[in-house]
Amino acid sequence: MQVSESELKTFILDSGLVPRKDVEAADEEGKKRKQSLGDILVSQGALTPDALRRIKAYVLGIPFVNLKDKKIALDVLSLIPEPIARTHSIVAFRKEGTELEVAMLDTQDLQAIDSVRKKTGLKILPRLTDDDSLKHVLLQYQKSLKEEFGDLISTEAGKINLVKDASGDDVTGEELKKMAEDLPIVRIVDTLLRHAIIQGASDIHIEPMEEATLVRYRIDGILHDAMTLPKNAGPGITARLKVLANLKLDEKRLPQDGRFKMETDSDKVSFRVSLLPTYYGEKIVMRLLRETGEGFTLEALGFHGESLERIHAATKQTTGIILISGPTGSGKTTTLYTVLDILNTPDVNISTIEDPIEYQMKRVNQTQVNPAIGFSFANGLRALLRQDPNVIMVGEIRDAETASLAINAALTGHIVLSTIHTNSATGAIPRLMDMGVEPFLLVSTLKLVVGQRLVRRLCDDKEEYTLDGKEREKVTKEDKFQSALDALKDEKLAKAEATLDTLPFYHPKPSAECEDGYKSRIGIHEILSVTPTIRDLILHSASPDALEEQARKEGMLTMLEDGIYKASRGITSLEEVLRAVSE
């Protein structure tokens, strides 16, 4: 049953949700474009999609249900499989006798209703819901899947046929292949990978121990024990992953690296596999790289205010080096690709040399180094310079030769992006000098250094508190808090009369939806612009501390100050900032 345009217009006017003149104007526009009045009002921002759904449901006499705080029984939830629920935005929430109540975003989707009726054999009673309710219920699917996966793995682990010859010697390649194709092993590995994707893990660690095989997931930068499998599952899992990553099955004494891809209903994930021989067997670490994720923006990564303007100013230059510094796992590559995405316009030629290629980018010529055949960063960079690039991205500056070539590339009219392993932005400068880069070349080419770390984001539910002077002193010096407060005032995020004593901070509040009070991560940054005064200090071989002091005078927020800024905005907690930044 459809809502007629006249009924919809009458109800919107009677409800007073939208001024009459706006409704009349939208009605005229709809007639011209041959579009519905509701769609025009939504496109203009006068109505939200949820409000339009509620209006239509009210006119048709369909009840509205709010499921945001409702826990649905697993037996009812599972009546509609997750792929169908996600694709058609339909979830089951109550069953009484032969009747099943389903919540939908579009109660006129008769195909979805009919599909659920055929699958369940029950009478379907459609109810309207909103986006937030639907997201809440889809999250419950994930929690039930976690439990289901745990049960499946423990069941299959008991069925493993251990292949070993009578003497206890190493098994042959053929026997290992047979083990890798053993059905319980295939199911365990497949389930393990899907489980990690659902959990939002960035890495999977499979560690052989004396009595068992331990599986751990790194979620939001923290390692968690995921499950403990029987000892006899280890060799089979290793063999299966070697087959998937196209590695040598019978090589157990040397490290190996490979990769493979996997698709689920909602994700396309690339797994980077690293094997290392240990005392009890081969340890496996897999990095998960999601390929279907939307491109990031600098704002989404945590850049703001003056820092954001400095990066945009550096990307508008036609030559020079932009460096991203930080330890392993601090999100350097993601920042690098985001800056690359800004530079990726049709009028430039972008070439990269990486180890390994972590994300595929359209219109970017990406090359992977291969040290086994003598193809290093330095060799690749030399070749790239003959490919007429405007922008060059070098995955990492590791040695003097790569540093020298990067400097020369910037001197000859290219923008060079790269990463370097240092603990701070100012620390990158003495590191490059240690590699043999002359200070006068450095000041001619280096435009910007970004230092960064990742901190966990607080969930929406959190506890507010304030710090007094003594408590602040325990964390860090007062001037660091003052710098963060000044940044908040500059960006109009704090009142002009706000003081350090009124500066709010937040504690995590664990809940059913948010187990430890944190969900996902964001960067804290420090942006060192190479200004004339900084150039002068570099030429006189100033220490990192002297460089930082001058940069702070020129408006740079250190990582700790940026962390305090984000903690005060409720994005993260002070404890999390202090965990990430060690001073």
C-alpha cells in the first residue's frame, strides 16, 4: 500500500514539522522533477529519512518500534540470517505462536517480507524502525556469531586427524598437503578468519606453545586472547595457511612471507602472512587489510585546526619532502595514503615503491620491493625517477642510500612522501643526519614532518570529571594543558572564559555494546613545519628538544598536547593518551 502525495502533504502540513512555505516550494519542485514530495524534503534537509518513514507509517497505520535498548533472543534473531537482514534492512524481534514481528526501514518492501515468510513459515507482521535501532540489532548478530564461532572451532578441533609417521620424524610435503585439506582444519581456519573480521581485528597471532596453540587478536591496538586450541591443531592450521598464502609447505626452518584475500558478505579483506620458526613450531602473524573500506579524510584521522592547514599547505607545494614518523603500528601508512589521495588528481603522475603494497589505489602506479632478487627501495627509487613522476611515495626511508635518493628527487622538482621510524616529529631530523644527509640539503627539501600515535576512541557512554592542579601536575606540566586549552579556544570548541579547572575529561564506561569502554582508534599528531627559524636551527645542528621548543613557540601542538586536546573533547581518555605517548 502506497501513501498518496496528497495524504503525505496534508499530514506534513498538519504536523507542523516543516513550514508551509517550504512544503509548498518542495511540492512545486517535486512536480517539476517528477519526484515525491518526501524525497525532495529529505534532499533539502527539511526532514530526516527516519522522520519521513515515521510519517508514512503513521498515515498507513503501521506501528513504530524502537529497538535501541532491546536485547533480542538469539532463537528469534537467527530466524532471519544476517546477510538477508543487512541487505534488506529487516530484523526479527518478537515471536508469538505462528506470528513473527519484524522491524524494517521500508515496510513496503513486499519482496523481503515474502522471502522471510517462506523461510520461516510464519505470519509476518511488519513494523517500522529507524537506522539507529537497526544498527543496534545488527550488532547483536555479531555478538551471537562470536559465540557460534567459538563453539564451532572447539567442536571441529576434536575431529582433527593428526598426520605423523611412526618414527616421529617430520612429515612429507604430500602428507602436509593432505593435512591442510582435512575438513575440520579447513573449517577451523575459515571460521578463525571470519571471526577476526567480525571482531574488527587488525592482526591475528597464532602461537604454538608446549601444551596448546594460542590464538590472539589485536583489536584497537591491544592484544586479546581469542581462543586456545589443542596442540594437534597447530600443524594443520599452519599447513592450511601456507597453502592459502602459496608458501612452501615443507619449509619449517626459515621465515616465510605471503598474502591471500578473502571475501565475506560485508568485507573484502587481504591477509598479509608472516611465519617465523620458534621452539615449539612456526608462529604465524597475519595483518588484516580491509579493501572495501571508504577512503579516509585527514579530519577523520584526527587532524584539526592549524595542524590540518599546515598539511594542506604542504600538499600544495610542487616540490619537497613530507615525512610521517612514528613507531610500527602507529598508522603512518594510512596517513601517507590519505595525503596521497589528496594529491591524486588527473593532472599528476604518481608512482610508489612500497614493502608491501598495503592498499590498492586507482590511477597510482604501485611497485613492491623484492630484496630476494636485489630490488630494494633505493633501486626502485632510481628506476621511478626515469618514469616522469610528479609525486613519489617511498614506503620507508631505511638507509643512507634511500635517504640520499629521496633528497635528490625532491631537489629535482618532485614531491616525495615517505615514512621514518622515530619517536617524534623533531627526532626525524637528527635521524636523517645520522644517515648522512647534509643539513643544507635537508633545509632545502624538507617541508613537513608529521609525528603520530594511535589512541583508542571512547564510546558514546562515558563519565565526565575534572582535574585539579595537583592531579594535572602528576600527568604533565601545566603549560601542556594550557596549550591544549588554547587550541580548543582557537577552534571555538571551548568558551573564551574557560580555565584549566573547568576543562572536562572522561573515563571509559564499559557496557554490553562496548566491552571496555573503547571502540576503534584515532590519531594524535604533532606537525613540524620547516619554517625559516627551524631551518636555521637545523643548519646549526640543534637538538630535537631545541627544535621542539621553537616549533611550540610557532604554534605546534606536541602529541601529548594534541592528546590532551582530544581527551578534553571526549574523543579519548587521558589514560589512553599517556599509554600511547611516553615522555
